[in-house]
Amino acid sequence: MRTAAYLRYSSDQQRDASIRDQLRNIETYCDRQGWQKPLVFQDEAVSGARSDRPGYRALIKAARDRQFEVLLVDDLSRLSRDHIEAAQAVRLLKFLGVRLIGVSDGLDTARNGYKLETGMRGLMAELYLDDLAEKTHRGLMGQALDGYSAGGLPYGYASVHDGHGHRRVILEEQAQWVRWMFDRYIRGHSPRAIAAELNALGIPSARGKTWCLTAIYPDAKHVGILGNPIYNGRQIWNRTKWIKDPSTGRRKRILRPESEWVITEHPELKIVDDDTWSAARDRALKTRARTARQRENLRRASISGGRGPKYLFSGLLRCACCGSSYVVVDRYRYGCSAHKDRGSAACSNSIKVPRYAIERTLLAGIKEELLSDRAYRAFESEVRRLLKTAQPDIGEARRAAAKAQAEVDNIIGAIRQGIITPATKQALEEAEGRLDAAKRRIKEIEAWQPTQMLPRAKQIYRGLAERLERIEDIADAREALRSILGEDIKLVPENGVLWAELKGGCAALSQITVVAGAGFEPTTFGL
């Protein structure tokens, strides 16, 4: 009996030893049954409410591949804490002929009535999570109302425990840089410029890494430093909550209504004074209003209702210096996103390249490679292979002809013995018709040759390659380019020149020289 075990523990008050405990229980059960050691799948520190767990997805794939007949779990909640996901998993396993056993809770899908048992246990597991979340939230609410910290620790503060809970205190070595950020901002510096300056000065972020504009920008959710009221002595808790997308299982953070916010005043936590805070807030509001107007104008000008990828190589270009994406940094040029958002201290690659030049040069290189004899020979070989696998089965046609011939012979034999009726005549005509049809089908298959479909293949192939110059559907074109070039196109700066390193399906096309500024050098290729 081939067996498998699924093991999981969440990050809530559990430890990796839980995996060993679960496996020990399952292996002991297998020993009692005389079964072999199980094939092990596991997820560590992952909530059972998620369906995108790597070990869980691998388990489902292995079940589809018929790698085991029995799946053992410590209890059903290890498999899933979402009752719908649990029910779907049990239904799929049953369809695949896999028996599910819960070693500790006694579940066994081989018994009658397992549907009621799995349904109740799955619902109980999900209700446990709901109850735990509600109790945790209620406890944090009490902490927040009493002025204690009930969330993360913002930059500029440390946390001390007073015997009842954690309180925030100002950490002066960071607070001075918070004041510096606010001062720079109200003097007209952008969050991007502020991040670049901090990185150039070697000031580490809250996580000990480089600064990014999103950590500083005063967004409407009060996440960025310049928009967080804690720096003006107002602590806000319960601003957001996490909800799960039922189709993907992924969590999404949304803003709660202001009526649900818990706001407490803490003058002792003020890092910036009221005037500075008001000046920064006024500038942020004006900036957001201007941005909203610009987006509305773009929406009205847009013909299509939705917004897909605007540029052909968006998401495909990467800086070879730091690994960040090469993005559109202004209306006309691509540049390194890390250099753009974090400054030269995060990435020294300051080369910007016109968008039209990148598209023109890379497409020219791809087109030249696709139109080479070597590329066409690979295409023709693949077409022949596909046509060969699609050739009709002549054996089936011959079996049909033999069957029809046998029917004709039997009917003729009956006629020779004097069995002549209207039904006999009709049966003979029908059998002869099937025999003629089978013989025609055999001749068609014998005459069918894959090479007869190839004379125009080269013309069709060249036409497809030529269409690279007349792209209309950007989204489809990007996916096609991704399949040809692979996931990334690395842009390597060298003496003011960018080298585009191409890999993937277009293996022969390895380098194209691109030059920042007005355009590119003539295209060069290397092997």
C-alpha cells in the first residue's frame, strides 16, 4: 500500500517540532497497519486557511499523478482550515481513489458517512480560526484603548514593556532623521529625492536596508512616514484589515471606515511639531489632488475601459547591477527603478534609454534571428513532428473495413443457403456501404503525407516574423516575447553603453548593444 503524509504547522504558538510529532504519529499508524513509510509533504509556519501552500499544492499534484493510495494527516485541520477547500480536497481525493485518514481525530473516508464527518470537522476548523481572530482582535483593542502599542513599530521609536504591555518611546537617533525628512519635504523636496539623499548619507531604513520612496511618501492610508500621525502624537489603530480573496486564497489589505479607528493622543510621542505636521499634510493633500486630476484626465482620454500593459518590454527588462526592474522613468525613457526610487547609493546605474530605441533595436535583433535559416529549420522540424503525431490512425480504418467485409461475407453466405428476405437485402446494402466508406478512408490516409502541408510553411513563418513590426495587441506581444527571450532581459552598463543580454528560446541572440541618449549603436550579435 503506497502512502503519503501531509504535515503542517502555523506560526501561531507552534514550533517546527510539531512536524516531527505529526510524522511520528503517522509512521506509528502505518507500522500498525503493516504499510510502508509514507511519502512526506509539509508546510512550515503557514496558515491552513491558505490554499497556495507549496507543500499542499505538491501533494495535490502527486495525488493526480497517482503516486499514492492512502493519505494520512494528524487531523483534518492540518489539511485545511477552510471548510470549502477541505471539502473540495476530500472530493478530489475520493475521485482519484485516494483514501484519507486522520490519525488523531479518527477520520476515514473509506467509511460510510464520511461526508458528514469531514463537513463538520472542516467547519469546526474554520470556526476555530474565526474565533481565534476575534479574540486576538478584542485583546489588541483593549491594548490600543489603554495607549499601548498594538501593531508594528514605526521608524523613530523603540518599545518598552511596563509590566502590562508594550509602550512606544522616542528613539532619538532615528527621530532626528524623521525631523530631517519632514523639513526637506516642506521645503519642496520629493520623497524620491529624500530617499536618495538618505541612501547617499548611509542612513539605514527601519529594516536596516536602503530607503525607498514608498516608505516615506505620505499616502492616504497613513503608511508612509510623512503621513503617519504618530509623529505628531496621535496613535491610530485598526485602520486596516485583511480579507481573503475566495478565488485565489490570497489576503488583501483594505482600509476600514474611520468610525472603526481607535485614536489615542500621546503628546509624549511627538517628533514633529504641529506647524511642521500641518505644512507637510497640506502639501500632501495638494499633491494627491493634482495626481487625481491627472488620472481622471487620462481615464477620459483612454478609449479602452481597462488598462493593460502600455509598453512592449515592461516587466521584461532588468538592471544587471542590482537586479531591479528597468522601468519607464519618464515619458520617453527606461531606467533602473532602484536608481530612480532609492538613488545612486542603492544602484550606480544611471543610464536611461529612449523607449522607442529599446523597442526598435531589440525587435530588430529578434526579427533577424527568427528569419535565419537555422531558426526556420527548427520551426520546420517542429511542424513535421506535430503533423506526424496528428496523422490519422490507418489501423482503425482497416479494422472497420475488415468488420464490414465480414458482415458482407456472412450475409452472402446466408443468401446462398436460400435465406432471402427484404431485411437480408437491406442489411447487405448497408454493410456494402460501410465497406466502401472504410476503403475510401484507407486510400485517403495512405495518400496523406505531412510534407504536402509544408510548401507554404516558410512563407507563413516569414509573415509571422515580419509582423513584429506591426504589433497591435501589446499584452499578447509581451507574452510572445517572454516565451522567446525568457523571463528577463538583463541590461549591463559598460562605459556609458548598455548591453542587452538575451536568453531563452532565442538562444543564438545573446547580446545587443544599446546606447543611452539619442539612439543605439548598430545592432551586434554574439554567440
